[in-house]
Amino acid sequence: MVRHLLCHHRHPCHLPRFMLKKFIHSATFQLPEFEANPESDLLLFDKPYRCTSFDIVGKVRRVVQKQAGKRIKVGHAGTLDPLATGLLIICIGKMTKQIDSIQAQEKEYTGTFMMGSTTPSFDLEHPIDQEYPYAHITRKAAEEAARSFIGEIDQVPPMFSAVKFSGKRAYELAREGEEAALAAKRITIYDFEITRFELPEIDFRIRCSKGTYIRSLARDFGEALQSGAHLTALRRTRIGEFRVEEAIKPILS
């Protein structure tokens, strides 16, 4: 069962925009002691809820540069949204040249769809904008809908994403209230399993290709069931052969 820290905090959808941004980026944490080769290394981290991927990169860079006594190149192999948790791969030194090849590997996620309502960002970063009936949805129907997405599909990215449109990021246009006809991208869903069915919540496990937006899948899954849905929890558990169980866990403060 996938549960997030939301149960211990006020639901972010009820917060004003300026407070929402603070909520999303409010996690404070420290990294436990770790060893890294500043010339070339790869580290796995379990990114906490409510922090950015670059928060992890920044802390790793400071530690490695202090140990090496010089500037060191550090980057991550695949962004996780602030409201997502799980595996984040950090590349150091010469290993940053492998970022593209690591990002190209298949990924696995677990999470929760909230049926019966949608948000502009398809997740909890924005408040609910529409509500739909969901009592008609059965587990059998949900499983059939999940199977319909398996294989190569064309997926339209969320407006609140870093996809570029006419030279600007889509999220920049969205925040200005502008609409953009984002082009669909070909992705592959290898597995889509329903792991818990307790309406209005549906938990899932998805194995997919690079470029897949699980938030967009929430939108499309809701539509396939003649309802609406948005993402309320997301955890990346694997990238290729790298697993979150092997990752360093930051210490929350």
C-alpha cells in the first residue's frame, strides 16, 4: 500500500499558491556520511518527499568538493518531482558522461491515483479543478483499463512540465494562463499492475520507458474509466538494474 506524508500535513491543494511553493520545497535533510571517488563515481539516493532533485545534487557536490579541494562536476540521471520520492542516481566526475545512457534505461514506479477529480498539473501541486463520478468503476474495469496502456503509446506531456513549446517551457506558459498544443511523444509501458483497489484510491506499479509522465498516465487512466484522476503519491523504485533498496537514505530534520 502506498501512503505519503500527506496524512500528517494539511492537504497541499488547500494552500494558497505562495504557500504551496514553500510547502513543496520545505523538506530539510542532511546526508549521512558516504564515500565517493571525486574523479568518477555513481551514487544512489532515496530522495525524500518535498525536496527537489537539485537539492540532493547540491548537497552531494558540496561534500565531494570539500573532500577533493576543487570543483567537481555532479549531476543526476533523471529528475524526480518534489512531491515524488525514491531512487535518484547521482553521477560524479567522469561518470556524468553516462547520464544519458542511464536515463535511457527502463524505470519502475509505485503510486496512487485519486479517482473522481483532476487538477491542472495532474498531481497535488495544484488544487482540484473538476470532479467526476467514480462509483461505477470496478476493479475488473480498472485492470482492463491498465492493460489497455501496455505497449507503445502516444502520450501528451502535462502543461506543467519542462517540455519546450515555441522556445519556452510549458510550465512557464501554464503559469501565465496560456494554452499550448503539446505534441504527443511515443513511450512504452511494459507493465501496469493494480496493486490496491479502494475507491476513490487506486494503487499501481508501472514499468515504463524513458520520457513517461506518470501524471499524464493518471489523466489518461481516469478518462479511460469515464471519470477523472490525479496522482497523489509516486515513488521510483528502480532504474535499469539500480534499485531504491540499495540507496543512501538522507536524514530528515
